[in-house]
Amino acid sequence: MSASSVAARRLAAAAVASAAAVGAFVPPASAADHDLRGRNARVEISDVQSDTWGRQDRSNRSLNREWVEITNNTRRDVTLSGWTLSDRDGHTYTFHHYRLDGRSTVRVHTGYGRDTRTDLYQDRRRSVFEGRHDTATLRNAYGRVVDTFFLGGDRDRDGGYRNHGGHHRGH
């Protein structure tokens, strides 16, 4: 075997070993376990407003002041057809034939209305989310949890809860 072929084999072996080492790199636990909520999440529940008028007012106007915002943080459109939005008690809204544009938000209202690109309506006659003690869960078309938003926050001037204090559970 010539000296040049031995050197070439050693160089090739070193290249393979270093590629394997790079591929096997595992980040520290704190980086691996990092919750990618907020700006890094693909699609998330970005805000919830619930029961801001009190349980007695069931007018459509009041019901439509209860909403959940879903945000697509990516540049690409995401088809939400078959996705669901539900509360702790199992009230479920299913998205039908809806595509959420990249870097955009849709607001899902509880009451009746005409669906647009930025506002969808569940067509319900009663409030869904119960103040600070409820949870909004977004699932994809396969039933996997995409995001969970725990409602909570301070009372607003209307006596309901504006959910500035809501928070996510990472998935």
C-alpha cells in the first residue's frame, strides 16, 4: 500500500468520525427541554378573552366578545381543516375548510356571525369559557395537542376576566 493511499484512508476515516460526532451531539438538558412557546411555536393559542360580560348576558354581541386567537408564527400557510378548539368541559369547535396564512392570526368567536379570513364563529347560544378556571386546547387533524392555554388573569372593568395572566403548557 502506498503512503498516499494510507493517508487518504486516514483522512476519510477522520472525516467519517467527525461527521458521526457532530450528528451525535446532544444539547444540554436545559436546551433540549426548552419550551418553544411564544414566537418559536408554529401554531399557538395566542390569547383568550372569556366571559367578560357575566353569565347572564347571552346576546350574540356579548357572546362574540368571547374569543380565542390562533396565531401562525411561520411564513407558510397552515391548513386548519379538521383541527379542533375545545374547553375543559368538552365544548368543541371544528375548523372546516380554513387556511391560516403565514404570520397571521384568526379570532374564533363564540356566537353567530359570518366567517372571514380573520374572524370565525362557533354559532353557539351560550358562553363556552368559564373565566379563570378553564382551559383552551388546540388539536390538529390527527387529535394531537398543539397548544393548551390555561385561562387566568385579573378582572376587567366589565366584571369578567381578561386573560393577560393565561399561560401555555408546552407540547
